[in-house]
Amino acid sequence: MKTTAENVGMDPALKAEMQEACDRIAKGVLPTMEERKAAAARIDRMREDNARLFGIQDVTLDAVRESRNSQ
């Protein structure tokens, strides 16, 4: 019988990192300025990668127009 690996959920390492960050914030420990800057840089890189892969997405603009026109 042939089976295939199925990608279910998110990457376990990323999930653990996010859980750790949530636990710290829940305890009232805010990220340091260095952590904030590193996170912002990572988000910028991901945004650029997504733009290269999928192009610029105007989903929000379309949703706002649709909401406004349905009223």
C-alpha cells in the first residue's frame, strides 16, 4: 500500500516558537526592542516572498468595496 506524507497544520518548530511567545506575553513579559525589530524584518521578508510568488493581492480593497456596495 502506497502512502503519502500529508502536510497537516503548521510547521512544528514555528508552532512551538509562537506558543512560547504567546506564553511570555500572557505572563506580562513583552518582547524586547531587538525581538520586535527581528520580527518586523522577518515579516517584511515574508511579505516580499509572497509578493514574488503570488503578486500583489488586493483582497482587502475588494472586501471593502463589496461591503460598502451591499449596504
